[in-house]
Amino acid sequence: MAFVKAVREKVYLKALLTGASGSGKSQSALELATGISRKCGSDIAYIGTEGDRDKLYAQGKSKHGDYYFEYDLLQLSDPFTTDKYIAAINEAIDAGYKVIIVDSLSAEWQWINDVHKKMPGNSFTNWGKLKPKHRELMDKILTAPAHIICCARGKDEWLLEDKNGKQVPKKVGLGSQTDKDISYEMMLSIQIEQDTHVAHADKDNTGLWDENRYDVITSKDGEDLYAWCENGNVPTPKPPTIQKSEELNASSDDELKSIKKEIISLCSSLGGTKNADLMTTLKEFVPSGNPNMIKDVDKAKECLNRLQSVKPIEE
């Protein structure tokens, strides 16, 4: 262990765009992604959760220049589980994309909250079980070898503001509908106003969006951010982590036990054997209907994801 001189290295942008509904988060994300794509030569991978709205800007002309939005879409379906997001990001990386939009992270956070509401027992303890799952997604975003721009819905509230002597209601997005610490995780976190679409950074590591800057986002901002990311040395490759087979097996066994424990807890909250839909779904993975008989980690994960969409029986 020793201190070494720090050297600026090239990085991948990790940005968050937050705003009230109608503020232009998706279009602003496409502006940034288009600018980055133009410079790095990669197509844009768009991971969407907004249904038909995910396609609204396809081949649409930008309001800020003579260029069009082109992107490849992968739409996630409800329930918007953490594992689906991670799998989608992995698919984009494996396909060679260097520019990724995630629109929006709020759907995953809502799924986390919905699961939490169904869990029996102590609320604080249950959050302790769920937060590591969300942490997996954040780690995937922050360490992925790609520029990732995430959108999050604002916590919409109505305020009254004075306009020409009259009190006029205005919708604002105060914070984001996701983990409260997410702004700290990103290199750039931007709030977008609904009526003007003007953007202002509440967190900026790039130095391109200081506290006095209020601007509408364009593709030029994406180009500038890409240049900032490229201003450094090529990162030194990290040596691969080698684990002994015993350690891998132990880790896999521990993960399987943890997932089966979650399945059993969820089954109890959904009504157990009295819930016909629950038992039908469960028996697709283990004919006996006993979660303890599941022997494969991936099968256990898939089973847990499927069960989270089952409705509890009515008393």
C-alpha cells in the first residue's frame, strides 16, 4: 500500500436530469446524447419505461439545430424490477453502445417502494434488505463503460407565483422520485423547469454548469461534456479479481439462501397457499410449490421477480 501521484484520466459521463412532468427531460436527454454520439461515433441506446412516449422523439427534429433524434429503443415492462434495468444496461454494453439513456429511474424506485409496502415485519429492517438491491443498479450505472444519462421524475408540487399582479399556479419538481442521495452519485445533476425548459445544476463536477448558469440544453452541451470526459489519460486497466472456487460456491449459496428467504417472506405477505395465482406462479419454478426446493440462483431470481407482480388475496 502506497500513495501515488494522481493523474487525470478519461471518464464516462454519468448525468441525471430531473423535472416536473412536461419539463422536457426526455428531449433534453436526447440533446445531450446526440451531442456525445456525434463526437464518439456510437449509436444511442434508449432504455424506456414510458410506453408509447418512448417513441415520441424518434426521427424528430431538434428545436435547436438542423439535426434529428435517432436512437435504438429497448422498452421495459411492468414490473420495473432492478434486475430488468441491470439486464438492459448489460445488453447495451454487450452490443457496443457507448451512449445510453435511462428514462426513467423513477419506475425502478416505485417498484422498490411497492415491494417494501408488501413486506411484513419491521419497516426499517425491510429497507435494509431492499436498499442493497437498488445499490446494484447504481453501481452498474456508475461503473459501466458508457456515457449514461438518466431521467427522473420530479416530486411535482403546485406553487403560486406572481405574474402581472395575479397569483398563477405553477408546477415544479422539488427533488426527484428516486433515492434521495442520487445527485451525490452523479457527475452532473440537473433540474429542469417545466414552463421554460431552462436547466440548472444542483451538482456539477464538470465545471461546465456552474451555479450561475441557467440554459436550455442542446446537443452542443453534449459535445462539450464529451470533450471534458476525454480530457485525460487512458485509464489503467484494473487487474481481474480472481476468486477461489470455494469462495464462489460459498457466495452463490449465500445469495440463493437470501433470495429464497425473500421469496418465502413475500409468499407469506401474499396469502401463502390460499393464493391460487401465487401457487400457480410458484409451481412454474418448483413443482412442489416449496421455495426451499429451488436449487439455482438465476431461477430463484426469476421466481422472485414473477411473484412480485402477483396480487395479494382479498380478506
